[in-house]
Amino acid sequence: MNKALLILPAIFSLSLTLISGFSLAQTTPYFQQTVNHVINVQLNDVDDELDADIVTTYLNNSPDELDFIWMHVWPNAYSSSKTALAKQQFRGGDLFLFYAIAKDMGGIDGLDFKIDGSKANWEFHPQHPDIVKVYLNKPLASGESIEISTPFSVRIPSGKISRLGHIGESYQITQWYPKPAVYDRDGWHEMPYLDQGEFYSEYGTFDVFITLPDNYTVGATGDLLSGGSNDNDAEIYRLEKLNNETRLYFKRLDEGGAKENPEGEFPESSNKLKTLHYHQENVHDFAWFADKRFKVLKDSIKLPHSGREVTTWVMFTPNEEDLWRDASKYIGNATYYYSLWNGDYPYNQVTAIDGTISAGGGMEYPNVTVIGESRSAFSLDVVIAHEVGHNWFYGILGSNERTNAWMDEGLNSLNETRYLLQSYEDRGPDLGLISSRLSDKWMKRLDIEDFEYRWVDELAYILPARFGTDQALQCHSDAFSPANYGAIVYKKTAAIFAFLHHYLGTERFDLAMQKYFEDWKFKHPSPSDLQKSMENSCGEDLSWFFGGWINTTHKNDWKIVSSKAINGGTEVIVKNSGELTSPVEIVVFNNETKIGRKWVSPSEPGSKQIVFFDIDQATLVVLDPNRYDLDYDRKNNNSKTKGILKKVEPLKISLLTRLEDGTKTQLFYSPAMAWNAHNGLMLGATFHNTTIPLRDFEWMFTPLLSNKSSFGNSNLQLAGVSRITYHTGPFSFALKMKRFSSPERIDYTIEVDIPQSPNSRISFNAGVKLNKITNSNWSSKVKFEYAFLNGFADSDFYSSAPKRTSLSLKFDALKSRGNIIGLSQNMGVELRQFNFDVPTTNLPIWQNETYSYDFLQATTYYSLNKEIGNSGHNINLQLLGKANLSNSYSHQSNIATAGYGADFDPMADNFIFDRNSVDGLMSNQVSLEYGALPLRHYAKNWMTSARLGIDLSDNFELFGGVLFYDTNIDETASDAVAGLTYSLGPIKITMPLISSSMMSEINLGQSYAPQDYFLFTLDLRSINPWELVRRDL
């Protein structure tokens, strides 16, 4: 999504335009257009098409004169692999529309727009085929209206793509008709159809006449009006009959009867057609769903404020009928509680449909929601509540879902969590999320017996925040990464508004939300409108909340500076050490009993506040004990009032890891075992502080002990690895250490028992992620490393204690997706300076001397991975080049063409089973990094190679490649190879079947023995949980 920089004059001109436009928008009074529709549509379930015509009455309530109207024709989003929908799905890894055949695609045809009966000119949007511009025959003045009419037909796409579609003869007819874009104070809001990022449409009245075979059951927006010349009366009777039959069916099932149509087969369509008329006012969309297999349950719910009764309908297929038999309760409860907290549901009916959709677990439309497969009663209740809730947040309160996604998805998720806490409080604090799967014993063992379901919203936000990949709530919906759309738009919004609810109290918060509802129902509110309504209701300035909390990724973090008993009470000093202006709740305890609570009013970052409790029994002070305020670091939120080390939490030692608990100092351990030829079998343990979610500051220490015999003596050896890391935003820092033994090998021809000596490596790493656009196809990073090695790492340099250092700077870029389907690319460059200081004092066969040298090596690499068609098999091209830019020891060849391995690993970068080994199994260990070929040569100054591989299966790959390099006598040499690789977890075995080297040896009389050339790699990073999670260092 990176855009080219504009030249300065263009920037200046654009800035003036935006400033003037913004000023006009702020001074223009609020208005909204009125758009009424009359649609006649017929379903053709043989060809999966709709034939329709529409008359739209457009009333211009703006102060402006309009010359054209943008229209959305969103079925065209399904027409090719080049639409905005297809491109967005591709970015998210969904390639169905890219590979879809004609019968799976959709579109809208037959458009012939007329204005008040006269033919109108129109054209498609230059970039988006699902938007058209209709030119008016004469300007539409303020206060005047026109009729826009057109016939149209819709090719219904596969339901596997997005929201509009069909699976067999089950139809989900959504976003299916031409509709005007919104025109408001900010101008036109024409937009292509997308999965991630929903809608923004004008309110009005719909009269829709649907004609289809008589045995279809329809759930739709609006009311079936009785009377008239259509088939509504017969359909109302039919629905009542289906309701009675469904209840009798479940009664028979309870008595041991057999299930009907367990395979979910579609009955034949009736030859008789029916026409149903649906009418609804004050809605901005119309959707309908049709299936011949639907069972129907009808019920009602009395609204909490007005006492008016609303009819509830649930329509479902045999697929999950055991779950749907209780769906009337779920839809009724959701309608009641959303009405209670926000304002009464204003329509006469609400419907939930069991349907197959690709856009998540459910999708909402006015009066009607469609639900995908749920698999459990709890999940079905969750999705029904969430989708029914959208009748308020964006159905009745019609915010712009593209630019302010948090105003519908987030506020709705807040109410969803509240609804579940209300409905399932008897299941315990976690609502059975974990406790239904684990016994009380295991809950206690894992320290999650007090886990609350509400914390899921906070944890979902903290995870990307700790990685530095979170985004501000106030982003365009298409700018969010898929992960952040859920974690930030849904969950963070729910969590921060729950904090606001906790701060204001339930009564004030509910009154504020009801004020917002009354002020803005059937309108288009903005974030400032929500803020103004809430402030007017609660009488408090909420700019601290609607500022940084919404518009930035700044973190909230309060800490206790001190707490002490004084003057017969308790004094607490707290500091806002975060980046957000915010209030904080302070609670004092006597042991485990809460005895006092006060709020610090919203305070700016860096400020300190002194709070006095007229309570002398306090033993403990805790900030935000119930975890509402999204505190980024809770380890500074607790303090005793007496004693030493008052702010040090009690130590808790646990196996493996746990959820982060700010009330304890958490230490984790796990058994560890390793082996190499020099230490032998090593046993020990890993100690660390890594929690879920990850912390900014982490450490890990793995001491290992072995008892290796040398010269007939048993020798206890200490080995191990450790690391200390710190992460903040895109920056990462690490100090890593490892110590293993290596042989003091002097000459391969001396066959003696070789003594072992420690090989210690210490490195400092610093890295930064460069991407500013979280959902970009590109990810890139720069990494710096300084490494120091003391000990033997290979056979080329002899000493009892060789000391070596290296400095490296590396840039790496990965493009996981692009315009070419199934193509990913990785490229990078590394500069590395090696320095060696090698004393030979302790070698008795030589005179005492010291020599040193250094060399600067550059590495460039590029890899391309492309899926072959839609086969699931990939072709992989890897290019590698290395060169010594300087080398003070010029006659020494030091570029290993197969990468570092058992014979040559000068800085002990890799975990090697047997360093210095020259024969046997372990001598075949190499890294083959960056696509290096399995050709073990040494280049003096440069090398370059190309490797092409084709997947034969998940484990096997066929490869071939060519290598060029210079020799120690400055001659250019080459080699070529072809063979197979077999991958199993972290181990990859490479078997060259033929190579130029092998052919040369055969020509010299040796037998064909490819087994002598096999190599293997060991990638422990691929199974190291810390490396899997933290890939930046």
C-alpha cells in the first residue's frame, strides 16, 4: 500500500484542497439524504440468477446542487480476480476468487439507468467495476427529488467467496441491488465492496417484491404485509404452520423419533411461484435468504423500556438443528439486553438464519442475520448475540464502517461481552471457556482458576501491542492487518469502553449510550458525535478518552511510587508512567479483604498524584485490581504498606509458562537435555520469565551438565545457553550467550584422545522492523550483531584459547504476497567483518608466536517461491552470492560454498554435533543457508550459485543447481549438482544424486556412491518456541 511521493506543488495544492474541504465540512450543518426503493425481483434457481428492476426515489436534503450520483453495483465485486474484493482476499491468503471458474463468479448485468423516465448517461468507475457514476439529466437542487430506475440481473456467485452467494439451492442475497453511495458533509462516499470493512448507506423505505418457487422459505429485512394481491397472507399462514411442525418435530425427537433429512438434501423446487412483499422503514439495506429445507421457530420478546412485543424468527437447516432448537431464546435475550442498555429495538421482527457464508461466523443486515456453522450452543449464542447487536451498531446507528470500523464492530463487541457475562454468570468467571475443558485441579495447577472471560478482550489487544504491531483504532478498515481487525477493532474497542464503563459506573454509562442512541438513531454519527452525546449525558469532559485512546497506539501504564501508613491512615503516591491521559482506580486491602477504593481523575503522562485513605488497617495497595484499564505493565501496580521490599511481588515458580500475573514474580522452568560429541549427554533445566502474552523484557538461562571422559578421566563439564532480550515497538535488543566444549585438535593425522576445552560465544544483537504499514505485503528488518568467541570452533586456527570477533549488519525483506498469485519473495544483503587474534603459545611443537588477521565478507541472497497452479506444490528459485571485500590473510580460502558446518564455522554461529569432524556421519552437518548448494568447496574471494527446487510432496523436493567460485590459486572453478531433499521437522537431509565432482571421480575410476555425498542440516530455531514467536532477532 506504499504510494509514490508527490511533487511539492501537488502536495501544496492537495493540502489547500483538504484544508478548505475540512473547513466547509465543519461549518455545514448535518444533513442526510433520503433514499426509498421499490424492487421487483425473481429468483431463477436453475441458473442461479436474479431478474429484477428497481425504482429509487432520491431526495436531496443537502444544501448542494448535484450533477451526478455515485451508485454501488456490488455484485460486480465477484466478477474477476482484479476487483478490490479479490485483491483484499489475496492479501489475506484467500485465493478462491483468483482461481474461481466462470460458474463460481458473479456480477450484475442489464443496467439501463433512467432519471424520471428519461435515459441517463452513466459510466463505470475507472478503478472499480462495482461502482458506477450516473449523470443527471439536469442538476438536482436542494430539497428536490428524482426517480432513478433500471432493470438489472444478478449472476449469483459461489457462497464460498463472500457474503452474496449460494451453496446449492441455499441463497444468501445481500448487497445485490444498485444503491446510491452516501453523500454527506464530507462529500461522496463511493467505495468498492470488501470483506474486511463493511458498509455505509443511506436510510429510507424499502418495498421489495420477491418471486420464487412456492416451497422456498424466506427470511428477510422488513415485515410481510398482510392483505393485497400478493401471496403474503398464504405465506404468513405457512410460516405459522412451519413453526408448529418444527415444535412437534423436536417433541418427536425427544421421544426417540428419527431425524428428517439428516443429509440436508434439497427437495425439488415447486413449479408454482409465489410473490412476497416485504416493507420496512428507516433502514439502509435490504437482504433476504431462501432455502427449501428451513425449519422455523417463532417467538416474541417484550422490550424493557416500552413493553412493546417484537416477533423473533429462527430458520435453520438440518445441519445443526440440535443447536438451533434453543436459538429463539438466544435471539430474544440478545434483543432484550441490547434494548435495555442502548435503547429499544424499533422494528417489529428480528430473524436469525442458519446459512453457509464465508465472511466469518455471521453477518448482519437490518432485521435479519445469517449465521455460519457454530459447533456448540455457546458459540451459536455468541454469534447470534453479536449479529443481532449489529441492528444497533450499524443498523440503527449508521456510522461509516469503512472509516470508523470501531464504532460498529467495537461497540457491538462491548455489548456482546456484557451480554455473555450476564447470560452465563452461573458458569463461573471464565463462562466455561477454560473450566469446561479442564478440571478444577488442572485450573489451579495452571494458575487460571480466577481467569475471567472479560480478560479475553484485553489479552487480544496486549498480544500485538507487545509485538509492536498494534494499530490505532481510528484507521480505515482496509488499513488494518487481518489479525488487527479482530484484535484492535473488535477486542481493543470492547476493552477500552469496558474501562470507560467501569470508570463512569453502570448507571452513567448506560444513560450516556442511550443518549447517543436517541440523538443519532437512523442517522450517520461520527466519533465526535458519539463523544458529544456521552459528554452531554454524563456531564464530564471525555476528550482524554476520545483523543489518545482512540487515535493513537499509546500505552496506558500507572505505577505505585510509594505507599505507607501515616497519620492514622494510608498515603499512596501514584504516577502516570504511560503515554495516555487517563484515570486510575486505587484499591486498598486488609490482607485479602477490600476496605477502600478511590479514583484518580484523568491525569496527564508523567504526573504524580497523592491519595490519602482515612483507613489505618490497609496492608496492600493495588491499582486496577479487576483489570479494566489495559495497563501495559502490571508489575508496578502492587505495593505493601509496611516492611521492606514492599513493591516486590511474592515469588511463584511454575513449570513451562503461565498467563502473566502482575501480582507475582513469576519464574518458570522446564527440563532440558542435549548432546554433542564433545560434551556427550547433557542434562539440565531451562529457567525463564516468558509469559503469555510476551513481555518486553525477557530472559532465559539453560545450564547443562555432562560427565565426558577424556584421557580416561571423568570430567564434569558445564555448558548451556542463555539470553536477555528487550523489545519496544519495532526495536529489539538481545544479549545471547552459549557455552559448549570443542576439541583442542592440532592435526588430523595424530590419532590420540583429544582433550576438550570450553567454547564460549557472546553476542549482542539489535534489530528494527522497518514496515510502517502493518498490512503491507512487504516485511523488512535491519539487524546488527557483535559476536565474541573464545574457544575452538574449527580446525583452521590452532590455539588453546583463540579469540575471535565479528561485526555484521544485515537487511532482510520478505514479500509474502503480490500481484502474481502464489508468489513470495525473500531477499537481503549482509556485511560481516571477522577479526582473529590467534596466539600459538601453548603449542609445544611450534615456537611461540601470535598471528592475527581479518576479512570483510558480503553476502547477497534472493529466493522466489511460486505455487504451481493450484496444485499445492511449489517451485523455488534461490540465488546466492558471497565475496570477500578485504582479506588480510589472502592465501586462506574462507568462503564455504555449502555454508558453515562441522568443518568450518569460524564464529560458532550454529549448533554443531561434532566440530572439526572430518569423516563419519557428523562430519556431514552443514547449514546450506540462503539456498547454498550441497557442494563442499572453499572459495578464496567469491562464489555465486543458483538453485532450483520443485516440491514432490510435503517432505520431498527435487533440486538442481550450479556453482561458480574462485580457488586458492585464483582460478575460476565450477560445479553442478542435482538430487533430492527430505525434510522432517528441524532436520533436512540432502542427497546429491549426480554432480560434476562426482562425475570427475567416476572418470578417475571410483564407483558411483551418492551416499558418500549426503549432507544434513539441523534448524533448531524451527522448534524453539522463543524463536518461533520472536522472529526479529
